[in-house]
Amino acid sequence: MNDETSVPPTGHPTSLWGRRFLGLLLDWLVATAISAGFFRFDPIATLIVFVVQVVLLTATLGSSFGQRVTGMGVRRLDGRLPSIGQSLVRTLALCLIIPVGVTSRGDQRGMHDIWAGTQLVRLGT
């Protein structure tokens, strides 16, 4: 049985900005739809739904909905799934927007990934 929690990611950290942006957009659209359906499209509710869904999906499945659709996942540097704490730090920093655009030179990890001790990787082959 393939236990995704202990299998190292395939490939290398991804630096495809288009793929990253599309995954983020899809996650935001899901949060917006939930907010519109349950919270009358309240902007604060939308942000809270976004944070909760991304944190929970990243910590339990290794990918948010948008990341999974675009073939990406979040892993710790040792290849395991991130903890709830790492997922929360990463997602809250992602909401600040600026850390996302600031990347390290070598592996193209955003500041949100560096702060959380994670990396965005391509899934599968």
C-alpha cells in the first residue's frame, strides 16, 4: 500500500508560476463559492473558508484542491506531509501575498514555504 505520508515527493520543487497561480485561483474560487452559498459572500467569511480549507487539505492530503488539480503538493523538506502547524504558518503567510513573490535563489521556494519548512513539489510522474 502506498502511504503518501512517508513517500518522498517525485520531481523537484516546482517553480512554474502559472501552475502555482492557477492552483491558488482554484482554491479561492472554491472558497468564494462556499462563502456565497453559506455566508452571503461575506469577504471575511471567504478568507476564513480559504484558510480553513487550505490548511486542512494540505495537512491531511498534502495538497489543497487547486494544488491537486494542477499536479502539485506541499511537503516538508524530508518528503513527509506537513503538520497542521506548518500548514497554518504557510497558509497565513500566503494570505499576506508579499512572501509568495519573494523566493530563494536556489530552489525557488517562496518565503511562506521557507517560514513553514515546506516546499511545493510536482506530484506523480
